[in-house]
Amino acid sequence: MPLFGAHMSIAGGYYKALLSAQAHDCATVQLFSKSSNQWNAKPFSDDDLSCFRSTLTETGLRFPTAHDSYLINLASPDEILWRKSLEAFVIEVERAEALGLTYLVTHPGSATDGDEKAGLKRVAKALDETHKRCKTARVKVLLETTAGQGNCLGHRFEHLAKLLEMTKKSDRLGVCLDTCHVFAAGYGMATEAEYQATMSEFDRVVGLDQIHVFHVNDSQKPLGSRVDRHAHLGRGCLGMEPFRLLVNDPRFADRPMILETPKEEGDNDDMDRVNLQVLRELVGKRA
């Protein structure tokens, strides 16, 4: 059985995300280590860390993952925002390390001036400085594929390959492949032929061994829309086939597959359960 999980809330305590994942029979989990829409982060208390780490051991969740703040933009041409983003990202790495997490997922950022080449250089520079300042950190940073809204980087596989090439400590990096984002960016996924072609293209440009985590989401918008709108599995433009192919792909049997499907107000648990059940029922299922 693949390692299924979901993004869980830290409301009430960081360890609560782990308990929620356990209650949903998850094998893995993703969380924010701070508010996703604020720059500042309240320092961890000793109790925060000890409770989280002991709960992580008790639950047996594998490859625990954090997603960084949505405010961070390591590709920004604005020197002040770039520096602020870098400082915030260093803190994200330190917090993920303190919690004992395996991965930290980040969007490559937006080259708001439209200069992709310069934007990629700024991201690589930020990653190099982060690695230099967090020399002993074991958490691996995963560059997430993006839908390509506006001037966001990461919607072409070549962007990820370039960042891995330009960053000095590239062994400390990997990729998080988001099914909704890849589809919205223009890579076909809805049929077996399209799925195989997209995976072959990723392997050619980046390498499938660089994928450490999948974000498993359907897309509200059509192929190539470059609009990032997640949908519940089988209820969007992707349909069910790409998820059936993914969970039965032997190349990814040991990779975390984490839901970021919409949270319905007042019904969060039910929709997470529904989507997780969809994935479980697809395992071993033929077309």
C-alpha cells in the first residue's frame, strides 16, 4: 500500500496534526510549522518540541513533511522582499529540523519582473545561503511543481532541473510533484498515454528519482490553464484515471502521496476521509 496522507491542521498544538493523521489511518502527514500567511513565527517551547517528537514516534508516521509560508518569494527581484523571504525561509528550515521532519516543501517563487533566468538565479542563491546557514540540518528541501500562474517559476520541468543544477548542495534538494499543478501547467495526465508521457518527460529532464513527495489533487481548471485550483479526487478535470495510475505505479510505491484537496467548512474530516478512501480503493484496480 502506498504511503497516503493529508495536510493536517496544527490548531490546538503542533502534535494535533499528527493525531489527526493517525485518526485518518494515514501513513504520512504534512503540516505548516507556523501560520502560512504570516511572516512572524512564535518560537517553539520545549513542550511543543518534546510533545511533537514523542507523538511522532507513537504514531509511527513516516516522512513527516512541512510546507513553508506562502508569503516567501525567493525569486523576487525586489531586494528587500528577497532578503525578507530568505530570512523567513531559513527559519522554516530551522523549525522543520527542530520538529524532526523529513521534508520541507517550497514553491520556487515568482519572477515578478518576467525574467525567468534571473529569477532562477535568485532562487539558487537563496538556497545556497540557506544551506550555508543551516549546515547541520538534515531536512531536505523539496521544490514543488507549480501551475504557472502569473510569473511563477516551477511550471516547466526545466525550471526544476536548472535549480538542481545551479544549487551547490543539490543533494539537499528534491522535488514535490503536484498532480493538479502539473496538469494546469500543460502536462497531460488524464489518460494512461498522457500520464506515461508526462512521467517520461519528467524523467528525461529532471529524473524520477528526484521526486520524494506527491501532492495528490484534482484540478478545477482544464489542462494548460495555468490556474492553481485544487479539487476533490475525481471531481475535477483530471478525473480518476491519473490517480489510479499513480497509486499503482511501482516506481512510486514508497513515496508519500499527500492530499491537499479543499477543506469544506464544517466537514473537514469527512472530505479528507472520502479522498483517502478513494485512493485506497484505487490500489490494485484495473482500468
